[in-house]
Amino acid sequence: MIENGAIEDLMREDELGMVIRAHIHVEAQLIRLLEALVPYPESLDKMNLDYSQRVNLSIAMGLKPEQAPPLRALGSIRNRFAHRLDSSLNRSDVDNLYNAFSSDDKIIVQQGFDRTNKQMSQDNKVKFKMLEPRDQFILMAVTLISMLEVAVSEVVARENGA
């Protein structure tokens, strides 16, 4: 369901590109969600919302509150990469991002990892925590994008009376 080749985009990037591109994909989904939630979406452009404000407004408009912490954690990682030339993705970054997910959403991250392993016929003894930080980050970013896509789909379905 991931749109616009997000997975491929993230896989081919260096760390800086991967973090920035993940953030762009997540923010694009936040914008889609807000546009689906408000009656006059053209008014959103005039508000000049930044990422943090989009997260807050999405929660206020109905996004599950437990989805805000990983969105904010991603924003923090992105901000460090955008403002410091010497940034690199480290174990602490991915641990903080992972720990920001709710217990239920951590299960979704793990299920995504398990499905990917199965599709790639990988050894099932490999655990998510054993992955390189880069691979963990990509999986969590894809999970965030997917969660937001689901939220958009739910709003659209509700609006269409489904």
C-alpha cells in the first residue's frame, strides 16, 4: 500500500537522504490526512503549519494519540540531520524511535519485519533488534507511513459512507 515507491526511495539513500526522505513521506501522509479531515483543506496552506503543528493538529482531529510519539521522534531525528553536518543514525536513535511506538504498534513493526523475512525466505532466527540501525529505521519509517495511509483510508471511507 506504500505509495510512490517509499521503500525503494529509502533503501537507495545514504543516511541523510534516508532520514530526510522518510520524513518527507511521513509528512506527505500527514498532509493527506489533514486534507481528508477538514472541510476546507485549501485553508491549511494558509496556516503555514510546520511538521510538529501538523502532528498536533492531526491528533486533535482524530489521529490516535499513541501515534504522536513516534511521529515526534522521527521529527527529532530529521531535525538533527537537517541542522548538523556530522549527524549519523545510531543505535540510540532507532531505540528511541522504537520505544516511542505503543505496545500495539511495536507488534505491527515486528509483524512487518516477520512478513518481510518470510517473503525474502530469510532465516527466521534473525530478530528485529539484531538488525543494523539503518534497516530498523527503514522498517519503522515504512510502518509510520503505512499507519498514516490507513488513517487516511479510514477517513475517506467514513466520508463516503462505507
